[in-house]
Amino acid sequence: MKPTVLFQRIQSLLRHTAVYGIGDLAGKSFSLLLVPIYARKLLPEDNGVLTLAFAFIGFSAVFYSLGLNPALVRHLSIDRTDRKLQTEIFSTAFWTLTAFGFGVSSILWFSSTPVSIYLLGIETHAELFRLIAVILFLDTMAEPMYARCRTHQNSRTYAVIRLCQHTLQLGLTAYFIAVRGQGVSAVFWSNLASSGFAFISLLPTTRRSLRLVYCPEKVKSLFAFGIPFIPSTLAVLVIDLSDRFLIQRFMGLAPLGIYGIVYKIGLPMFLVVRAFRTAWAPSILAVPDRVEALAVCAKITTYFAASGIFLFLCISAYSRELIYLIAGPKSSLYLEAEAVVPLITLSYLFYGFYVILTAGVYVESRTRLLPAIVGTGAAINVGMNIVLIPILGYIAAAWSTFAAYVIMVIFLYGYVRRIYPVSYEFLRLAKLFAAGTVVYFSMSQAYHDTSVQGITARAIFLLGYPVILWGWGFFKSTEWSQITALLHLSHQRTDGQT
């Protein structure tokens, strides 16, 4: 395959990732601005309630989806020219999710009091779970519309609506809590408003695909591909969120609130991976030639590792300053959890490698082993948490998350390489991890020095990352020329359109 074609594929993927990032990454990044409000205006116990409630939403969303959204991505990506087929698939999935979501939300609405007592130990937060019932129903109807935008690579519409949705939620939450002094319920009222806005805004995008059509055969086909994603996605959520319930049980709501706030410092890595994941499956499925797709996977893995390791180093280097910035006068409460930050950030980096490896699963439609692979990671995560949280505290939860993702990557690689043999650039990957390790431990003496000299010293160490890679011959002149040519071509196209 010609290098220019390869880099054009990569350029397309990066462009869609960047645009999705405007909606998901930028929108969620704006929501990170709420973290200082939570840390400064709410008690640790209140933040514990928020952490558990959002964990409940995460788990519930898996059951609401029925695995149909990843199935939609695959089925709508196969043949975009057959409008009748596209309408049948999308309409069938949408009405299935709508009916199921309404039924489950009705059950949650009427059982909100016992759910509040079971999860939080008190019934006064039953209103939160009634709000959550409506939020989940609206999000369930919106997700297939977002999936349709992805498969048609309509990334701009996706990005604009996502960005507006998150910005609306940010503005309302900040107003209710910071200005009007309201409590935890304000977060979910704001979430309800933003979810309703997204659903209404997405409706016009489905005018060509949504009809009063229901095809049982299409349901079977969608479920055949999508159902295996439910236990695997649920297992990923167990890895990400089960520690919240165990920390609350073993340590209480206040420590959980501290852990939940500091955990969010590692979210920039997750948001990058999420934006990449949104573009990854449709982009790799759009590559018609198998050899070309394998080459794209290999290069993307190298470039993702290079940028991801650098982001990990940046977040780890300034985690203490970020805690001071977020918590202000309450920083002393949260500094004790500082060690959580690099572990969570590194965990999400490995989750990114897991996402890349799923390319073989999508292309070959081999989803049956995903539940076992992710389930193994989840079992390790829960087991470590149960044993170690009573002994080590919430740092054990961060270690268990990291261990689970590493195991998932190892097992998925062992499975996928037999059905989708990508020739990864292992020597270059080794150089990246070695350089990152050297820089990380070189900064260790300056991590707690928040003076100007300490901050400057860490910045210098971070610059050592590309310098080390250059000295080890990581960068290839041919790649630089290709990237420069593509950027120049992209710049010319932009100027022409302007």
C-alpha cells in the first residue's frame, strides 16, 4: 500500500476524532469546570452521593442500550447506499430501545425509595432516582441517533449537539449550585434539561431514517451482534465503577467523595480515548482493503502510544497543582488521594489500547469472547478491591483498575492476533514506554515541589520525552515528510473552501 494512502486514512481518522472531541472531549472538558464547584461548595458526603448516583447511571445505561448501539454502528456502516435497508435497521432499533427504556424507567420511577435506601442508606434522595429514570429514558432514545451520525461520519452535527448538551448542563449546574446554593439534586435537574435538549436537537437528523417500521428479522440480526457487548460493557463498568460501591461500604461516603473528586483529574486521558473510540470503529470499517486496514491499525497504535504517554506524563507531573486548583481552601482533604491520579490516567491509556484491539472484533464480527476477556478483568478488579480496600484504602481501587485493564489488553491481543494479525511496531512501542518510564521517575524528586523552580523543573523533564525519542532514532524522516505533505494539503483545501 502506498504511504500516502495510509496517511490519508490516518488523517481521516484523526479529523473525525478531533471533531468528535469538540463535542465529547470539549463538552466533557467544560464539565470538568464543575469539579472545583463540587469540591468547594459541597461536602465530601455530598460528593459521595454524586459519585454513587453517577455510577448507578453508568451501570443502568448498559441494560437500557441492549447492546444495540454498537450493532447499529456495524450494520449501518456496511451498506450506506441502500436507503430502505438503513431505514429498516435504524427504525427497528429505535423503537425497540424506546419501548424497553420506557418500561425500565417506569419501574425505576416507582421503586425510587427502596433503591435510595439500598444504595445510599437513606430515603431522602429518592427524588434523585426519579430524575435519573427520566434522564436514562431520554439518553436511550438519543443514543441510536448519535450512532447514526457516527456511521454516516456526520461528525460535525454530532460534535455541535454534544457540545451544546454538555455546555447547557455545565451552565445550569454552576448556576444552581454556585449562585443559588442548591444541593445535589441541582446536578440531576441540569442533566435532565441537557438530555432533553439533545433528544429534541437530534430528531431532525433522523427524518430520512425513522419511520413506523419494525422488522423482527433485523432485531435478531442486531441482537446477534450486540448482545455480547452487554456483558463485556458491563464488565468494563465493573472495572471503572464498582470500586465506588465498595469504597462506600468499607470506608463511607466522605472518603468516597474524596476519591471521586481526585479520580476526575485523570479524566482528560479518558476523554481523549472516548473521542478516539467514537471515531475508531466506523473509520476502520470504512477501509475496504484488509491489508490497508491492518497497516492503519499498526501506525495508529504507535501514534496513540506516543501521544498518550506524553499526556500521562503531563497529568502526573502537575497532579498536585491540579488538586490545589480544584479544591482551593479544602485542598488538604484531597491531597491525601494524590497517588490515585497517575494510576487512573495510566489505566485509561491501556483502555485506549484495548479500544484499538477491538478493530479485529468489529471487522471479523467475532464478539463472542469479549465477555470472557473483559469479565476476567472485572473479576480481578472486584477481587482486589474486596481484599485490599479494607487494608490499603482507596489507593487499592486505583491499582485494581490498572491491573484489570492491563489483563484485558493482554488477553484481547492474544485472541485478536489469530483472526486479525496486525504487524505492530513493537520496537518503536518499546522505545516509547522506556522513554516515558525514564521521564516519570526522573521527575519523582520534584513532584511535591510546588515552587516556581519545581514547576519549571518538571516542564524541563517533560521536554526530555521527545528529546530521548529523537536520540533513540524513534522518529522517521519519511513519516515527517508524509505528515508535512498531508498537513500542507489539508491547509490548501481549507484555504480553498474559505
